[in-house]
Amino acid sequence: MMRSSNRAFCVVGSMELALTSNSYDSTHYEIALYAVQRGIHVLVAKPAVKLLAHHQTLVEEAKRHNVVVMVEHHKRWDPVYADAVARIRKMGDFGYYYSYMSQPKKQLWTFKDWAGRDSDIR
């Protein structure tokens, strides 16, 4: 993991051409593959692909064309998530953990309208 991250940061510093893909989930693979095969570095929103075979193809094509494909995980740096992690660390070791996440229905309706027919938001 660290080797890949170091390579990614080195490449980003010297990039001449890159693509960020924030499209419908079902188009991530096609767009990323198109760019990779033309020697373009790619930052794709999660999920990068829906099938393991597509993931493996992207990895191989990225190696073949000497480009970096990165997956954006925007929640990793979200202050709310960082606060939750900090609070859990302060609790120390524990033997039972229960978590519940809810979203306002309005938010789900908004995403459903945007997500399209092939989304897992139903």
C-alpha cells in the first residue's frame, strides 16, 4: 500500500495530464479504461468499478500504460468521521460494538433521482 501511495504522490507532482471521473457508477470503468489506454492518469470516485474482472483489467492496463489509477474516498477525511474515530480510540479496548447509520429520507430521494436505473440506491 505504501509503495503505491508514494508512487502516486510522485506521479501527481509531475503530471501533465489527468482525468477525474465523477459520473454514474455504471460508467466509471468505461471512462477510466478509455483514459488509461491513452496514457492518462485517473482519479475515479468510488466505487471505481462494479466487477472484480473490471478492477483487474484496470490494474493491468494501468501497469501496461504506466499510469496511476486512484480511487477517491471522500468520507475518509470528513470531519464527522475523524471525530468518531478519535472518540472510539479514547474509549480503549471493548468487546461489543453496535453502530446504526440513518440518512434523512429527503437525501435518499435526492440521490435516487440522480442515481439512475442501475444504481443500488432503491
